[in-house]
Amino acid sequence: WGGGKTTLATVLYNKISHQFPVYCRIADLSKIYRHDGPIGAQKQILLQTLGEEYLQTCNLHNASNLIQNRLCREKAIIIIDNVDQIEQLEKLDVRREWLGAGSRVVIISRDEHILKEYGVDVVYKVPLLNKSDSLQFFCRKAFKLDHIMSSYDKVAFDILRYANGLPLAL
């Protein structure tokens, strides 16, 4: 973890959401699920895609029906970030086939097993930074420069070796 999955999802959402008449991004499904349960996550989808008037639903079945019936003809993109249990996706109950033609559901998880078990079509593994990109990233963040300061080269290389290409660690 710390490999940039959420950052990539945010960039993707900001870059392409305008191409979809209906769009939704759940930034942290795990957190919403812990605090408000699956109905909280479904309400997030209803709020972002259909507006506040649909938030009066009080159970999973009604929310699922609303999502399915109201979005079935809409081209939508739904990005669901930080999924850490298969049950979260199962109870959220949003299926691409319920959405209009050209729709996309993007699920971000550090656990590839969850994605495979849920039956996603394509799994994209975010690559770690190579040594050159790690050095450049670190220097920009640590020194606000594109190169390493000579007095810090030993400690910088130790840090790079320890971080092993993880942007968040850098």
C-alpha cells in the first residue's frame, strides 16, 4: 500500500467524469461502511447521482432498486475507493450491467483477491517507482530541487532503498 492507487483514481475521476452524464466517487468505502454501514455507501451513490430527494430510502433493498431503476439508462462512472472486504461490494450492490451502455465501475483495493472474487473484468496493478523516478520524486519533495544535495546523498540513498519505490513512503 502507499503505491498511488487513490491518487490515480482521483486523477482518473477528475479527468474523465465530465464525459459521463452521471458520476460518483466514493473516496473511502471502508470508512463509510464502518460508520454508516452499507446503506451509508448506497446513500452516497444516490446523493451524487440522483440528488437529495432520493436519500429518504431506509433499507438496502429499496436503495438497490432505486440505483438499478434510475441509473439503468444512464451512462455512468462510479469509482469506489478503499475496498477492504468483499462483503462491502456485495452489500453495496452496484453492478455495471445495471447501468447504461458505456458505463464504468472502478474499484480500488490493495487486495487483488477481493477484485478477482468479485469478478472484475480487468485488474490494473499500480507499478512502484523505479530508482530514477524515486530519486526525482524524493528530491522534489525533500529539497524542492530536481537533484540530490551533495551533503545528503548517503542518507537520501538509504531512504530510497528503504522506501523501495513506494511513493507514500518517499
